[in-house]
Amino acid sequence: RLVDQYKTQLSTSGHSNVCPWKDNAVPETLIQLPGNSSYDVLYSCDRRLSSLHRCQFLPEIDSNFLNSKEFLSALEAAGWPARKKIDPALILAACGWEARPI
């Protein structure tokens, strides 16, 4: 109901006749993951993971995060086996971390 109310407001009073956004949808690129395909996303994550595995030290992952309901439900949704040890580098790579030479 609330969405319908805002939708009506935007289409009637939210935009004037000269507004450049009226009848102009948000570009799909703003709502997509980077990359052209799921393969690209997985490839770049794997590349980041490989770079992190070459590091001698990585930051510790907060145990509260690892035990959080959100993280555990994400693991379950991904089909991660229960009680299987999680590589901290994998978490960092999934979050966009990458090791680069300085």
C-alpha cells in the first residue's frame, strides 16, 4: 500500500513536465553486481582469494560476526557444510579485499 502511494505521488506530483527523470528508469547498472556475469564475479573473488593466500598475516575476523545469525544464514544459503572451518581469506575476498604489493 505504501509503495503504491509513493508510486502515485511520483507519477503525478513528484515530477514536473520538464523534469528529466520523469518516465526515465534507473539504469540497470546501478542495481547489478560488478562484472558481466556470475562467472566474472566468481573469477574476481578467486583472484582476490589467491592474492590474500600469499599474505603472511591477515586481520582477524571478529568471532561475533562469525557467530552472527546473518552470517550463519548466509553460509546455510550458500550450502556451506555445518561446522566446516571457514578460511578468513575467503571472507575477506568475498568482501572485496585484495592483497597488492606496495
